[in-house]
Amino acid sequence: MTFGEHVFRYCERGTSEALLAEPLNAASNGAFMLAALAGLVLLLLRPREGRSADHFLLVGLVLLIGLGSLAFHLFATEGTELLDVVPIGIFMLVYLGFALNRFLGVPAGFMVLLVIGFTALTALTMQVQCWEGAIGIPGPELQGVKPCLNGSIFYLPALVALIVVGLLAEERGHRAAPYLLWAAAILAVSVTLRSLDMALCDQAVIAGQKVGTHFAWHVLNGLALFLLLRASLEGGPVDKAGAVETELLPPLDIKPAMSFARTLADAPAPPPKPLAERVASATEEAAKEGEAAEDAPEPKVLFPA
């Protein structure tokens, strides 16, 4: 690989080596910058205990995606292509691990194994090429081999993983699920537009300049990444109803009640009253009840016979 060698992958650039040969593709990277800025603002508005290093790492990676893509669409060399692809790959792996652990409660050890498996699948997908209506991993003798879907096949494992995680989060009632599923829907559209960039090159024209559809990939991906950052703020696994994991009632402390019960049990019983005093008290109560009965008014007869 020659890092300074120019590459021509997108409609807007054509075969030009000029710095500003892709003005729309370059400017549309502002969507990633805005996504990172909006994600950072939402993160800083959260209580301090609701933030973590993972959140700041995800925001930083979105910013790096924008900067790397901008560099590639300005210089269009093998070296800047790495600056474009590497941050995207790192973000996919980090976010997958984050989502598995935070949204689905997958233990850290098993989560690492899943991320490794995803990495192997993505690496295998990158070897898949297309030629003369065929698709597969070509041998060195084949001619006319080119990346499938204009290179967008690299993103298909991420799209599938996002859909699966989103559906599992939805099944568990997690509040992050709508953000994940909307991000997956937007990513599906943006991958399609990225794949059609060269195929629609002659039709996608602005002011007489062929621009293709790659700029729309940037704009939609910026929105999808913002939704993923927003989803990351929804915390850990929750119950089916989506309730926040909080302690509704404090633990019951029965020590004061037990102490009071012991005090009552240990207290000496009052001495019994003398018999004569008890008889006099009962006679007095009976007399009061008799006087109350005599003073009671006679009942009125509503229907005389």
C-alpha cells in the first residue's frame, strides 16, 4: 500500500486529484460534528453520576469519524482512507460491546467473545468481492474483481447487529430500543444510498456537477450516530415494564419495634384492686346506665294502629 497514492471511489470526485474535488462530500461531514456536539451537550446535562468514560469515548469516536472522513474526501489517498475507515470500525466494536453489556445485561466475558466473533465476521465480509455477476472470495487469477455494493458490504454486519440488539432491547422493554431501531432504519437507507453512488452518478447532478449520493450517506449517518449516542444515555437493563431500577421502599427496620415489645414484656404488672373497691365501681356503672335509660325519649309511632 502506498499511503500517498490517490484513490477514486466516489462519483463527485471522478478522476480529479484536486483538494476540493468533493465539496459536497466534504461539507456533509459536518453532520458527524453536529452529532458529536449534540451528544456531548446531552451528556453534560446529565447528573454527574449518570456519566461514564464510555459515554465520552463514544462521543469522541463520532468526532473522529467526522474528521477522518473529511480528511479522506479532501485528500483521497490510501493513507487518509485509513483515517476514514479505522474510527468507524472502532466505533462499531465499542458500541456493540456497550450495547450488549448496558442494554441487554450480557456479562463482560461473554460480551468480549461476541465482539471478537463480530470482528471475525466483519473481516470475513471484507474479503467478499464481486465479479461478472458472481459474488464470493476470489482467487488471484480472477480479473475485474471489485468491492460489492460499492464497498458498502463492510457495513452489513453492523446493520444486522444493530437490528438484533434493538429487537432484543424492545422485547425487554428497554427505553433505548426505539433509538436503536430508528438508527437501524436510517442506516439501512444510508447504506443503500452509499451503494448507489456510482450507479446514480449521471442522474444525481446539481448545478451541472455530478455529485452522486455519497453526501446523503454522511447526513443520514450523522443522524443515526446521534440516535445511538442518545440511546447510550438510557442506562442499564430494566424490567419488562421499562421501569427504572430504583428502590421504592427502604428496608424495614424492626429493631425499634422489638425493643418496645421487650420493654412492655419486662414492665411489672399493676397490682389488682381490692374486691370491695371493684364491687362499688361496678354498682356505680350499673346505676348510671339505668338513669340513662330512664332519660331516653319514648319512640314515636309513625303508623298508629
